[in-house]
Amino acid sequence: MSSENERSEESAEPEQLALIRETVRKAKVPRAKPRTWRGAALAKELPVARVVVNKGSLHLDQFFDYAVPEELDETARPGVRVRVRFGAGAHQVKNGRREGGRLIDGFLVERRATSDYSGPLAALADVVSPEPVLGPELLGLARAVADRYAGSLADVLQLAVPPRSARAESRPSPDPLPPPPAPEPGSWTRYERGPAFLDSLARGGAPRAVWNALPGPYWAEEIARAVAATLASGRGALVVVPDGRAAGRADAALTAVLGEGRHALLTAEAGPEKRYAQWLAVRRGAVRAVVGTRAAMFAPVRDLGLVVIWDDGDGSHSELHAPQPHARDVLLLRAAHDRCAFLLGSTSCTVEAAQLVESGWAKALNAGREQVRRAAPLIRTVGDGELARDEAARAARLPSLAWQAVREGLKTGPVLVQVPRRGYVPRLACERCRTPARCRHCAGPLEAPEQRELHCGWCGRGAADWTCVECGSTRLRAQVVGARRTAEELGRAFPAVPVRTSGRDHVLDSVPGRPALVVSTPGAEPVAEGGYAAALLLDGWAMLGRPDLRAGEEALRRWIDAASLVRGQPEGGTVVVVAEPTLRPVQALVRWDPVGHAQRELAERAELGFPPVSRMAAVTGPPEAVEGFLAAAGLPPDAEVLGPVPLPVVRPGGPRRPGDPPPGEQWERALVRVPPGSGAALATALKQARAARLARGGGDPVRIRVDPPDIG
């Protein structure tokens, strides 16, 4: 190209720009100012947009109306992300439009012809993306969750809708595959009603079941067959598991049963862009089945036909961010609103699961005793009496029975050693019969921190004259904590055997089937190829003695989860648990009867007014703030306030758990308990009281948690 041509093109470019500018100046239509749209015409039809703004404050938990500029009419559809100006005062009005304020994100939920607000409206600043991400079903679910947990809709939507990725939105989702054929029952034949449950799903039914799964590696495949049966009916399915390891097993099982491309995996490990792309594929209907961790409980599956939650007693199912919903309760709401099937599965059984069966809302899906005996390992116990008489236990802190089980197990495969993790704080119990010490007034746990006077951990009342309700003894004991040295003794006793550890810092997913000692904290047990030959469940009192209402239920769940990884009794699998054999959780483990244990726990909680029969909320904060909040809250007439009691002071620089008070500050906690049927009224009263406090600019923080998992 010649230099003259280059100069002619350079001179033509500014002339074209000048021509464009002149055309814009002569245009008669008003120019829209960026983000304020001052003077711009409004949409001719449905010029009002109802928006939920991304403000989690309870006193702002409502919809806000905005004007829709004509240039945004096509893209401002219900469900899209928008940007709006929020916080402009009534004095900031120009030409009938409210202006000013801070730009924040939100979701457009509805287009309307008129507004209920009589004053001037601000205009939508922008439509972030034309992709509709908030449908009416998801909006209704989020509203129900917010009401149940005394939270705001914006906070729930932060959990339900993942952050946007423009690159993921720009890529089309794959075309949906046709429904697969109905699967064969497979290992579901081991359960008395298993084939009938799958058949009902394949025919479009909505059965509701609480499934007590047999021990072994088949639970993931059985969930995959239930999902396949639902997809065969032309509907979608959602599976929520507690952690990434369980999600990986369920993902592999779904791929083996369904093939590639029929399900999505939603976990944090996938990364923001990939996870959002998977979420969009579900939202667009390209994928009809989802498996994931607790964030997947809001997945927008089309034509939802089945929701599944695995191991609902795991603490990972409880969301840490406001309003802290539990995945089990969210899926129960979805099953009720969408009228779809519901499956709660676990090798153990929670009290909430037993309540679903007792109320008749769900049916029990169990195996016969013969199947249980074939699948479960042999359980042997070592109590205090045996430990006192055992020379080996006194010398090396391990009973002879445990040494024998380890020695025999290492001949054929790996041996699992479960050690209670550091931080289990024991509660007080009768020294003679080990019955937990509880308050006569509210049945809360008794405690004596730093050797001070005995008092209740719930209501704070003193209990200087405590006597055991079972044996009449007046002597108390605290349980032993920790067993790391025991694991070291095992390693020294078997120097030729490799020792592997799995815990908080490094969690193993699986181990080979070769002889080895695998030392693990509860919940971090890796899966062994072919199953473990034996397992030791050490220091049972450290788990049973925790100051928690669920101590027995949680200990049994942890023991059964570990024992389920051991080979069945016909294959020589043996489990030794070091705990008093007369205690109810230990007896339930020996009989492999978690359902019976949960039913007895439910009956006792109903008699004492404990959750889940009652509804409970925790109110925490500085003492003056908690007292003022409870005094101002219009609690239901049948509400009972327990406490407040002081919380442990968090040491500056020390470890903190979610919900702990700021380091160095003395906070208190009060529990508010209501009988069945008043839970919604309690949540409404607490939400209104906190919203009023925030609207007045209340200084001291007050935290509310409905259905707290840990109440002492």
C-alpha cells in the first residue's frame, strides 16, 4: 500500500467520526444519560420493574419498584440480573425521576403496569445480562427458606444463585438427551420395598421414604438407580451429599448408570466458571439430574421429580452463611412445593428422620434382619470393667481384644483406627452409672467450668443438690478426651506395617487393600479397596461425653459410618468399640439398629420438649443487647426463654468457629423454645424484632439462629 493511500485513510477516519457526532446532535429523541437515563422515554408496556436488591438487611426485605427505560425494554425481563441506584432521598428528584444513590446489584422479578409506590421512581441503571437466572420456582423457594429461618430473601438468593461468569454465559449449553430407560433394581432388591420404590419413580409417582442403607459401598449406585428411574419418567432429580468425597462417588456412580452428559456435578472444587456453566446447563434444561454439596440444594432443576439427601446428620449440610439453612429442611420444602418424591438416606438414622416416619409423612425403607447380619461386621465391645482388669490396657492404653483384632486383621487387609478429634469437650455424667447430668428445670446439660459451682448450660440455674435420676448417686465425673498416643502405640507395636493418617489437615479419599494401619478422625475415614479387615473405635467416652443434645446420636452415626467401611461378618470383618457396653448408643451399634435408637431418642425428646419435636432459636450477643432484644420481641404466648447464659470468651489469636463472639468479648446466649405448631410464629417475631432494631440503628449486634444444630 502506498503512503498516499495511508494518509487518505487517516484523514477519512476523523471525518467519519465528525459525521456521526453531527447526526447524534440533530437527533430529536432525547439522549439517555448513562445509568440515570435522565429524560429517556420509558417502556410503553409494563414500564415498572419490581426488583429484589442485594441488601441482606431485614428491614429492607421487600421488593422495590423501578422505572424501565425504553432502551432496556427488550432485555429487562423477569429473572435477569440488573443494576439499580439505591438510597436516593426524596429530595433528589429531577423531572419526575428519582436520581442519585449507590449502584447495587439485584434481580428483576416482575414487570408491572403500575406501581404501588405513589412517589417518583428511579430508573433501572442497567441490565447486567439478558440470561434469566431467577425463575418463579426458585424465588418461591427462597422466600419460604427466608421465612422459616427468620432471614432475608436477598441473603437466600446469595446462596441460591452463583456469581456470574460472562464467558460461561456466552457458551451455549449442550442439547438435552432423551430420557434413559428404566433401570434394573440391582442391589435395591436387598430392601423389602426397594424395587417398588424404583417402580413408583419410573411411573411418575412421588413416594417419600427414609432409607436406612446397608453397610458397604453400594449406596452411591443405589442413589444413581433412583435418579435413573426418575429420569426415565421424563422428570429431573437432585442429590445433595455432605462433602466432595461423597459427591465424587455419587458422580462416578451416576456416570456408570446414566452414561455421560445426563447429570451435572455442582461442588466448590470445580471453580467459579465451570460450576456456573454447569448451573446454567441445569437452568436451561440441558441437564435434568444434579449431584452436589449443600449449595446444590437450590439447583433449578426443571420438572423436579425427586430430591435426595445422603447422611443428613452430617454437620456439613448446615449452611454457615445467613440465614444458615439446613439442606434437609430445604429439600423438604422443595418436596412439598413441587410435589415430588423425597429420599433421605443414611447408614445411620437421625431423630429428624425418625420423626418423618412417625408422623406418616414418609415411609421406612429398610432391609430385613437377615440382610443386615450378612452385610454388617461383627461388633465387639470393651468397657471400663474389662479395661481395669486388662494388663495390656493399663500398659499401653489398648485392651487385649483390640490387639488381637488388629493382629488378625492385618493378615488379610488394612485396619482402621478411629480416634476422636481434638476439641471434643466432655459433659458431666454420673460417676456410677454414666447417666448424663441434666437440669431439673429445663433438662439442659449441667457443667462446672474451671471447678466453679454446678449450673445448667441452657437456663443458667444452679444445681448444687444434684442427684442421679437413675441410681441416686451424687458424684459426677468428666470423661477422658484424646487418644493420639494410642495410635502411636499401635505404630510402635507393628513396626513392619505402614501407618497412614487422615484428618483435618490431610484427608485421604481411599487406601489400597494391602495390610496397613489407617488412623483417622471421625468423618475423615478413607475407603479401602475391598473393605477394611477390622476397625478400632477408640475412646468412645470422648464422643459420648460431649456437652451436646446430639452426643449419643452423633457418636452412633460416626461409629456406624466407620464400621460400614469394614467387610461383612461372613468375610471376617470385626469392629472393636472401646465404650461401656450397657449404654444405649453402644447397644444400638452392637445390634446394628440405628432406627431403634433414633425412635427412642425421639420419644424422650418429645417428653422433655426437645427439638425436633419443639422448635428452638438461639439469640446471642452482648448481655445488654440480648436482654433488650428479648424484652422488645413480641414472642408467641407459648414461648419459653431459657437463659441467658454466658458463652466462653474467645482468646485473641486463638481458633474461632463460625458464630463465636468477637475475641475477648463476653457474650451471652438465650434459647427460645416453642411447642409444635408455633415455629413459624417464632421466626416471624424474631425477624420483625431484629428488623425494627436495625431500622432504629441498633448499636450492639444480636445474632439469631433458628434451629441451631448445637444447643448443648
